[in-house]
Amino acid sequence: MNKPEQVYTTYIKTTPEKLWAAITNPEFTRQYWGGGANVSDWKKGSKWEHRNDGDTGGEKCCTGGQVLESTPPTRLVLSWAKPEDPEDDSRVSFEIEAIEDMVCLKVVHGNFKEGSDLASKVAWGWPRVLSSLKSFLETGKGINVWAGH
């Protein structure tokens, strides 16, 4: 069985600590991830959720999973699944490497189940979210990740 991996690499003028905070702090993720918040204590074995505003004004979990590895501020590995189909999970890793006055962020999303539609969904989302993350960290403002959707 072929388990494709999606690999995204970007260079951002920031520090590893600021990038880590942008990925893990809900106040920051809301500003570049289409209003969604990443919520967890980010300890290995803990639950994590990406929450968006629901129709009723509250927040609902639109994806989540478990923290598989957490080494601030250089590596974060998560299981990734929709709450309505937790068995259709995948795995995403964030590798953060300082290079002079910037960081290299490598996001690898893979381990998709055969027949899963997650691969196509995250292939649409990651380029937008990571572009918005870069813009947010370098200018203070993310882009509209939902434009044209």
C-alpha cells in the first residue's frame, strides 16, 4: 500500500520560539489559520484540537488528535483526524530549524489511510495556512486562507 507524504518547506524571518508560539498558541493561530485555534497543553500523549467558530457562536472541533512528540521549539508531531471519523487519521510533523536570522519550517503530512479523502483536503489547506503563517510572522497580518474557496 502506497502511503504518500506531503512535504512543505518554507523559510520565515523569525525565531524558533516565535514560530513555535505561532503554531501552538490559540491567540496566534486565529490570526493566520482562518480564525481557527490550535488548543492543547502540547505535552506528549495529550489531546489537541483545531477549533473553528461554530454556527451557534461557540467553537467546534474540526480536526484534532494526539500529541505524539513535543520538543519545543524544534519539533512537534501530531496525529490528525476529523472528529466524525477518528479512524481515518494521519500524521503531521513540524520541524523547526534556526538558520541565521530565520527559520526553516518543514511540515510533513502523511500516513494517510487507503481511500482517505484527508490527503486532498490537507493538500489544499497547507499551502494557504503556511503562506498565511509566514505573512503573519513577518508582517503581523495573515492572509485570507479561504479566498476563492
